[in-house]
Amino acid sequence: MKLNCLSVFVLLLSMVVVSCDDTTDTIGQSLTDNMDHVKIYTDTFTVSTQSIKAGPVLSRTVIGNLGRLKDPDTDSYISSDFTTKFHVLSNNSILGKDSVFSYKTTGEFMADSCELRFYFSDYVGDSLATMKATLYELDKPLKENESFYSDFDPLKEGYVRTDANAIKIGKSYTLSDYTIQKSEREAENHAPNICFVMKDPYTDKEGNTYPNYATYILRKAYEHPEYFKNSQTFANHVCPGFYLKTESGFGSMAYIYGTNMSIYYKGVLPSDSTFTASIPFSGTEEVIQHTTISNENSIDKLLEDKTCTYLKTPAGIFTEVTIPVDEIMLSHGNDTLNTAKISFTRLNNRLQSDYSFDVPSNLLLIQKDSLQSYFENGKTPDNKVAFLISASSTNDFEFSNIAEMIRFMYEIKLAGKASENWNKAVLVPVDVNFNTSNTQSFQQLTHQMSVTSTRLVGGSENPNGPIKLSVIYSKFSD
């Protein structure tokens, strides 16, 4: 009987019993004696899979999406929009009144302009594709204690200011921005971004008119410094945030990692010379960044394909796994379940695109009934309800030991708490975000919102051979 080294090592560790006395003289002997009475069995079981629609997923993202792409598998479009709130940075960035040129010379606070930049770390598609997006001012902020899903539409849900005075700016752009000099684009410190400049007169919701949006922010900063105490007071009283909606064009999708809003105004030195001052506000996942996803038309034809299963993000398709728990546990009723290994094999995509989608980078295998609460509660992999693996260089996604999940499912049934999904798990592509102070400590897992796609061996009409679950049992003999 052949066992891999890891399985044997796990078995040995599970059988070592150390007494509470001070001597270790008998450990080696007791281990040898115990091993003489252990019998090991192996077995394999067939697992069934099917594609299921992911539906709306929790959009609690570190990276946001903006753009529109055509999916070669479905001939339909994936669109994404982006919403952000802002951090308030240190008050040290705000000059004293007498150092503001306009206040010193006219007694009023005046600013020059406001720039809003959406920084992207990467993209998929054609960087020269012409896209058009519209920037909307929010009427009220997204609440930080609420869960927003990928189908949440700020326009439809009444979060966008829509009166005649609201900010609404359309912009055509390409991700390779040829409006700036080549030397600047290729500079080492250049951070690609989509920029909106606000210089027009602005009227707030109370009907007060300002020369521009920057002046509105600047005056609020000096008239009501308490509004700038933290991001919550700033959002509630000054700037609820902005919504950036993809309007037209297709061919690219940018992955936005942060937003910066800068207010520019003139400062004055004691020598009466002037300089350009600014007040920065940043938008990151630490406040709220939300991506709205629209899988236009339908992915139903992929769900109807029974010759394989799919993993597609964002908010596309998961693979459901039905585990034969009863058969595994009852066929060796008096044995201990030690390990259970399962692999899912990737298939090449049938259709090729000029800009192929990536394979999911990390996969979570999670008990189906726990799927929604797991992400809403920000849980981490426990190797019981949820198992995490990273994509390998091979075509296999391998989970080396899901024995704890099988035992957990069986215990649920024995306790009379089994739902219709009690023996089902789901393969879910995820993004893994680590604590910056300790790279070995999980900060959170989120649904993968970047565009990925792959096919897996499986389905009810699978032509590629069954998916096998390899199991090792042990038993002490008389």
C-alpha cells in the first residue's frame, strides 16, 4: 500500500501520546508498539460538480473596477462602475488663515481648482480603447456598517445627487494617456490614473453658490473645522463621495487601487511671495470603495454546458461540489478518517481572445451554507468550513486534506440540522489581503473582482473521467 510522506507523518503525529511525567524514555518504544496495532486503509470516491450562477457578491474590495469588456465565452459584456468616499488627512495640510492669499488680500477664501484622480494598478484589455465615463456627485454617503453587493446601483438606489446643480462630468479616456508627455508616462514614479478637473461654478444642496467646487471645500474647512475631524463627519457634512459610471465604449477594464482628491489654492509667505498649496483627500478600501458589476445579457448558456464547469469573475459563475459524505463515513464506520484529497483539473478555453482573461489566483472551497455569512463576517480559512489554496503552475487545483469538512458535514446530519445543501461545497475565486504588519496573518478575504475565467473537468456529462476524492483511514487492531 502506497502512502505519501505527508500522510504518514500526519498519521504518526496523531497517534503520539506523551505522558505527563518528566521522562521521555518510552516515547520511541510506545510509538513502535502503537504502530504495530494500526491498520491503514485507502479508498476513492467519485465527486459530482456543476456550474452555478454566483449572483451578486459582497463588494467589499481593496481593488475596484472601471470599464467594459466583451466576454468571448458568452458574447456579452461585463461592465463595472466605481464608488468612493474619502479620508480626511491631518489638519496640518490646511494653512493658517493669514497664509491664504485670497483671505489676506480680500477677506474671502478662494481656491483655484479641484482634481479627482482614480489611480489604477493594472488593467485587462486594450489600453488604447476609447472609453467614456461620467462622474456623479453623491447625495448621501454609503454607510460603513452596511454590506453592499455587486449589483448595488447608487443611481437606482437614490445615492446620487440628481438636481440641476449637481456635479455631472463626462470624460472620454484611454488607459494609455497620450494627453501627457511620453517622458512623463514612462517616468519611474508615474502612477497611471484617470483625472477629472472641476473648475466650474458649484451650488451646494442648500442653494449656496461658489466660484468652484474647490472653493466650496476650502470655505467649509475654515468655517466648520469640526466637519474635517474624520472621514465620517466629512462625508456627512461636506463631501459624501463620487460615483464613476461607465457610459460607453468597450475593450478595457482598469483595476483602481485608490483615489485622490486635491484642492489647490494660493498661499502667501511673509515676504508676500505666493506658492501653490493643496489639501489632499484619499479614497481607499479603509473607508468605502465599491464596485458595481453588470454581466449584460446572460451567462445561462454556460450554466447549460454539462461537459465541464466554470469559474468566472467578477460576480459570474462558481463551481458547486457535491461530496458523498454518507458513503465516505459509513463505508468505514469503525475507522478514523485521516485525510481526504481532491483535485480539480483545468481545461483550455474553447475560444481564444486577443486579450485572454487570467485564471483565478486563489480558490476557496467553502461549505455552501456558510458562503454568504463567511464573507459578511470577514472570516478567515479555518480548514473546517473553508479551505484556501493559491493557483499553481500546473493545471490542477489541489486541496490536500478536506477531512475536517467531511466530518463537519456528517456531524451536521447526525445532529438533525442538515439542509438540502448539507453535503455541498462551492469553489469561489477570492483575493487574499494580508495584514501589512504581518504578512503571515490574514487581514481579510474578498470575492475576486478582477476579470478571470477558466473551465474545469466536471459536469454531469463530463467526458474527461470522474473527479476522484482520495481518502485514507486508520484503525487500531486488537
